[in-house]
Amino acid sequence: MITIVPPGVLTQPDNGRPALAWSFPDGVRAVSTAVVGGGVGPCRWVVNVEVDDQYHRDPVAHVGELAGAWNLTGPGAGLLTAAVVAEHATGADGGVECVATVGLSHPVYAASSAAAGAWGPGTINTVCWVPVGLADGALVNAVVTATEAKAQALADAGVPGTGTPSDAIVVCCPDDGGEPYGGPRSEWGRRLANAVHRATLDGARRWSAANRREYDGHGRARGMID
């Protein structure tokens, strides 16, 4: 039986920072928006790497170096975050599991007149496991369902935004079977939404409390101590 809670922890050889890690046997595939390994396809590993908030490295080269150092082989997904990965939050419902690293220094609404910025390390990274095989359409729909649940959790936590500019998600499942639906009222979409909502809400509340963060009503943070 595959489980992603709790994740393993690896140490980055160049700076000693941690990374959350998952290793899967053959027969698992994923849909991912990760900067490394994005798309739909087989998945043998996922890493969520903690980096400095002033990160300026090439993320593809960096994750490639780490994968080599950690002996991770085959296709995988690499995420980067300035959030503290040791403070990850989890959620589960009916066999669906979610692990989220939540940092909220820069919340934004998806629809905005603000100019596009350069890529940065994602501050809300979400890794999910669904224990049944999902068809391609259902996998893509699962990303939408999980994202809607994330936005709902942020609203419930009083965060003025639907996410941060560079959030990323990975949804993994067995590669056998073809469950056709991943929407929020399908059986597995509902469970996924509940798991993501629980993890994101817990992570958002804990992050805000730890950083004594309040917002001014315009998406700007105040009272920052980190």
C-alpha cells in the first residue's frame, strides 16, 4: 500500500537544508505543475526542496543535481519553496492524502492587473495521493478540484488571495484503471478536495500565527517578523 504521509526527509548536500521526499514503485503516474517534471506521466519520486527566499539558481539544474546526489532515478517531480518544510501540514479523506507546505508572504488573487513577474520558489506546494487510477481527463480535473479547495481554505483562513504567484501541485495515483471523473462532486474528487482543504487551512492558520501576520485588506502583509 502506497502512502505519502508522513514524507521522508532528505538533506541538501550543499547547504544542509531539508527536503520532503516521496519514492514510488513502478506503476505510479502523476499530473504536475512542478517546475521540474511537470505534465502527465510516470512518476518514481517527488521532492519538495526548501530554499532561501532570495533563491536565484536555475531550478532545473539544481533539482537535477539534487536528484543525482540522492540517487533518485527515473521520472519525477521537483518543487521548490521558501516555506519551512518541517512545518508541513497534512490532510486525508477516504484513502486520499495531501501534504502541503504553506508560506503566505506574498498572497495574490489569480485575476489581477499586476504585471507578470519572474519565476520564484513556490510558497504553497501541494503533493497528493489518490489510491485509484485516474484517466487523463480526471487527473487534469483533479488539479482544478485541488486548486479550488486550496482557494477555499485560504478564504476560510482570512488570507486575501487565491494563492501565491508560483504555487505548484503534484497529484499521484496508480497507473492502472481509468476513473473518469475528478471533479468536486465525484467520489475521488470530493475526497481530494477535502484532504487539500484540511491541509491548506491548517498550514495557513499555523503560518499566520507563527509569523503574527495580519493583512491590510489590499493583499499586503503587515506585522511581519520573519
